[in-house]
Amino acid sequence: MTNSKDTQVPATSLPEDSLEMLKPAMAEFKGRRFRNRMEARWGVFFDTLGLRWDYEPEVFDLPSGHSIWPTFWIPCETFLNGGYWIIITDSTPTSIEIHKCAGLSLGTGHITGIFCSTPHERTDTHSIGVLRDSGGKPLSTKIKKCDNSTKVLLTPLYAWAFRLCAHQNVDFEWGSVTSAIRAARSARFKHNGKW
């Protein structure tokens, strides 16, 4: 660490509690505490669409030795597998993250979505598992193989929103996605009880 004159500051001169001062900026929305504003914005997005959701409901230990803590659980009683796991990341997922999500999907039997960055019309979303329509066709035009057993489908955010609303029997209009994106991006959150 350097000061304004670019001289080295010995570590012993730092306050003992300096590391405790570096805490993530938690955000609050509807009485729930989120790890950061990006995750809170997704809570606003799902809420504005009228979806039921749960934030970080449980941690899973995978056979690979890794653990994964899904960001959201979207229950969908009308869907044969009962719901979806949603993982929020700030960038394109790495191959390790994709394999962890594949392990979650395979281990729980639930499709896992990876949503990259804050809600936006061009947000990258990845579906881990096999998503097919009633005719057996994949619900995406871009498919890449992650390994021999897992497919990663690049699915537009609008398609995810439609699917989630349909499986929770929530009325869906294309304009509602745009409204949810606007609400999420303009939301203000409490941090440590202050605005």
C-alpha cells in the first residue's frame, strides 16, 4: 500500500481492524439482505415480474469436492422438475463454474440458469441441462457442448422470463420484461440500514 508520496507504508502501521473494514457492500430489498447490489437487482427483476423466489436457500456439496450456493430458487410447481436454480455472476462463467452448475443440475434434477451481470436486454444467460419444448426441440438456437453429458444453452433473458412466468402461472407480456429490467436497474438499496 502506498501513500500520496508513493512511499511504502509498513504493514505494521495499518490499523489492526483494517481488514475488518473491507466488507462487501450488502444490499437490502424487501427485508432481505443480499451479498451485493447485482444480486439484489435480480430480486427486484423477479419481484417485478410477479415471480416467487427464494434467495440463497441452501449450499450443495458436489461429488467433485466443490460446493455451490445457488443465488436463487424459483419454485415452479407446474413444471415437472419443481423449479429452477439461478446463479448470478458478474462475468461469463468459467469452465469450472459451468461444471459446478452441471453438477448441481444433475445432482438435484433441476435446470440451472447462469445469469451474467445485472438485468439488461442483452444479459447473457446460460441454461445448464436439457431444455426442450413439447416437440423435443431445444429451446435455443446456440448450443455448445461442455462435456459429453452436459449442454450449455445460450438462452435470451426474455425466453427465461417467459418460461419462469409460464411455470408459475403468472401473466406474461413482453413489455413486462422491459419494465422489470428498468425497475431492477433503477432500484436503490439500503446499505447498513442507510439509503
